[in-house]
Amino acid sequence: MIKLTNVNKIYGKGDSQVHALKDVNLELPNGKFIAIVGKSGSGKSTLMNIVGALDSCTSGTVEIDGEILNNKNANQLADYRNKKIGYIFQSFYLEPTFSVLENVAMPMTIAGVNKKEREAKAMKVIESLNLTEKANKKASELSGGQKQRVSIARALVSDPDIILADEPTGNLDSQNGGEVIALLQQICNSGKTVLLVTHNIDDARKTDIMVEIKDGIISNIIENDEKTKIAAQHSSDYDNEGNLIDKNKVEEDSKLENINNNEKIDKVGE
């Protein structure tokens, strides 16, 4: 479980101070596909970076599967990141002069795994994502969609428990973006926790749980039903006050309103 208790994150000092996260309390179950949604500057990437130990909170407690990150030193946090977390980024962050195989094996290279073992593990993941023919090509020769698949393979190669995906479809067209979201769902179905940071509500509605963050505050948590996940509705995402609309509730309210209207019509007819 991912558990944040009274988490605050403050950048800067004095007049330039930015309160990115404000007393965040959040519990996220294992093995779920979870979207952190919000507008630009809402604090969603800061939240992801704190869960992934790429950043630390100013105050509060961050606990991952019983491990309190606040208690770990720099070396322990590096070990946590390398073994527990797989990262997927909007801009891919592949080494352009390296082959696909070398890029995917990179986390194990950093961890000191011998070449034969890391290449064998990397090829296994590459094959699972249908990238076998690209294994020896340089990253610079790939399309955007292929690059993101390589970055997903790199995130999976160390068999982490948690996948953190920060705007993974942001640089992709709709078709490739849809394929990436489908891959993340498959990864979740294999038993991993997938945390997707996005401003794309259509992507978010394909996940199990949407957590809305607004001005550093968790303002809404919505569990998507299967109908919502399949439909990935395209209608208005926010109400007049800037809050994410719970489409499940809107649909229920609409049905109730229709029933009431029909009852009124029946009474008039009598």
C-alpha cells in the first residue's frame, strides 16, 4: 500500500515560497491502476516524485508497503528506487546512441548486474513488448511510440512492484497513446501497482481509481466502474468551480431526474 500522512512539500523561501502539496492524506491499494489527475501546477508530479523517492516531503510521512521513506538515507533510497520502482516519462529519457537492448538493460547496468544476465533479462522484456526486431537499433532511429515502449520495457526489467508513469502519452498521437495506456493496464493486471500522472481525463477514466489534486490538495477520489473505463467519455471534465466531475454520479442523477420527470408526466396525463 502507498500511504501518505499529512504530507507537505514546500519549495523556496519567503515571498518566492511555493506550497506544492498541502497536508496530503492518501492510501492507495496495491495491484490497482491509479490515475493522479489535475491541471498544470496542481502538484500531481510532485506527488509522484515523492512516492518514487525522486524528491522528499517537507513534512509528513511517506510509507510504501510498510517502509517509511523518511527514515532512509541516500543509499537506501537509491536502492529503493532501483528495486521497487519503475519509471516511465513523457520525454522517454533514452540514451539516443545506445541500442534498445542497452537502454532497457540500463537499470541493471547501474545495479552492477553482469552483462550476460542483464542482456538475457532485457531481451525477455523486449520480446514481451514485441520489440525483438528493434533490439539492436539505436534509440534515435525509433518512432515516438516505439521509444515509449522501450521506456516501458526499461521500467519493467528489474521487476519492480510499482510503475510510475508521468504523462506517458503526452508526446504521442492518439493511437500510440491508447496503446501505451493498454500496456499499462496489462502491467497492472500482472499484479503490479501502476500510478499514472496525467491531465488527460480520457486516459484517467480507463484506470481503476482517479485521484484529483487541485492546488496541492486531494479534492476528489473516484472509482471508475467498468462502463466508464470502456467508454472513456469525452464530455466536459470540470464543473464551473474547477472540480472534476464524477461521471458515475452524473449518470445516476440523470436517470433519477428522468424517472421523476416521467412520473410528473404520468400524473399530468391522469
